[in-house]
Amino acid sequence: MIKENFKRSVSRMNAFRSFQVIKEPVFHTAISDLPFTELAENEVLVKIAYSDVNYKDALAMSESGQVIRTYPMTPGIDLSGTVVQSNNPRFSKEDLVLATGFGLGVTHPGGYSQYQKVPGDWLVPLPKNMTLRQAMILGTAGFTAMLCVNALIRQGMTSDKKVVVTGASGGVGSTAIALLHKLGFQSIIAFSRKEESVTWLKSLGALQVVRPDEFLPETTKALGKQQIDYVIDTVGGEQLSSLLPLISYNGAVALCGNAGGIKLNATVLPFILRNIQLIGIDSVNVPIDQRLSLWQQMADLQIADELVVQEITLDQLPETASKLLAGTHQGRTLVNVGDHK
């Protein structure tokens, strides 16, 4: 009966708009009309309301991004929307859902589409105290920031400690500052090279906004003066290499990004003499039970409406991706897929 109902529904809808990355004959992007196909076992058809733009999405839209392996592909690692049809017992028609990570927008068609078929095991029911729009204001950036904050709290981070957030004007960094502030943290140092972001970052909860090159020493020593307690690092590379010797005894870093490079130039001394921890944060393959609690935690903290949000349509994705890769973008970008007002 489910499949029969599905056939009747799609016969009336026929096709839907989807933003695609296409490799042949030359690399380009286009908005295509795609046909509906039948649901596989455990799949759910979602009418998408919103997606967002993350750094990974921008890479997916770039020929040199090395994120997508199979073309054509619909990018968008996040989505929120309404269930239209379901072959999964966890979900029924009209349920409000969200999804982030797993293979969305990379190995599986993603959120830059009016409709998408998603494995039911990837979907999270929308928390009752969160809207579809708020879910995508947060998206993978918020989810990653929450993972970082929780990881450091488990390592002993308390609200009186000094916390550095790198890449602060980006999605993960700015959301991390808002989360920390909401949780009572007062000594938040935001790293940002953008003068225009200073006032905004302080309004989110940063005590100081500094340029990384003004805070970090010109020459990195194996051990430096202990200046900070914890770090949420979205950048990696040389910036992280320079921060490690400055972390105080029993401190920790939650590392979630590599915008500054994948190489780490470090010694073992901060780890074996100051007992610091370097914690890797992956947001893609987090188990569903942990996802449920994290999304509810973010819903309860109610920070989405405090963040700087730019709202775009599918047609504006290439321009937004270019700005993000060029480092001229700040805050979060919401993709209004369903033309919601």
C-alpha cells in the first residue's frame, strides 16, 4: 500500500528542482528537473524546506574540492523538511525531520533539492521546541560546535576557564561562541582576521576578538607560556601548531577543521609534560542515539536566532560557495529550498 500511494503521489508531481554538480563535458553546476523514483526499503521521501552552506559544501561545488567522487551529484550535507512518504517504521507522513552528515551531498544526493530520498537511519525527528528553519541555521556547523563543547566539558572545562575559538567568524566558530556564552563561559577569546566581525563576535559572547598573528608568537617553541586552558579549533595547520605550546596544564583542544591545512608541526612535550589532550571531532558518522540528545540539547539552548544568517535560494549557491572559499564570508547561510516566507 505504501508503494502504491507513493506511485500515485509522484505521478501528480512528476519532477522536482535539484541543484547539481556536473563533471562532463566540463565541470559546472546547474539546476535540473529530476524525476521521482520509487522508494527503496527503509527509505524516506522528504520535501525539503531548508538546507545550509558549510565549508564542505563549498568544496563540493569546487572542481578542486576533492569531496565528491561520483557525478552528477546533488550537494548539501544538511537538510530539514517534511516526510512525504516512508518505508521506515520510525517515520510517517507529515513528520518533521532533519538530517546532517553521513553521506548526504557527498556519496548520496543531498539537501540542495526540493525533494530527497534519505535512508531512515540518517533522519532525526525535529525537536518540538525547534523549527525547520532553526535546525538549518545550526546544521552541521552547530552540531559540530556542540560536539566540541561537550567533548571539552568532559575533559574538565568549566565556565571560569579561558577558551580560544579559532576561525571565529565562520559557522562552527561563531556558533561555538554562542553556545559557550549560553552555558555561562565568560573568558572566550575569538580568533578572527576580519575587522568587520569584531562587534558581532563580542555580541555573541566573546570577551576578546584578536587576530591570530597578534596573539601567537612569531617563533613557536616546544613549550611556551601557559596562556589558555582550552581550544575549539576549526582551522588546523600552523595555527594549531602554534597554540599547542601555550595550553595550560590539563588543558585540551577539540579539533574539528582543516581550513588552515592538514599538517601539524608539533612536539610531544605539551602532551607529556602538561598533560594536554588533542581530541578529534567528527560530525559525519555520529550514532543516531547521540544525535538525538545533541539536537535536543541545542534546541533547549535556543541560540539559533542569535546567529548572523544570510538566506539564499538554490540559484545563489555558486556565488556563496566562492565567497566561503575565498574567506570573505561570515556567519551562517540558510538555503531556502522550499520558498518559505
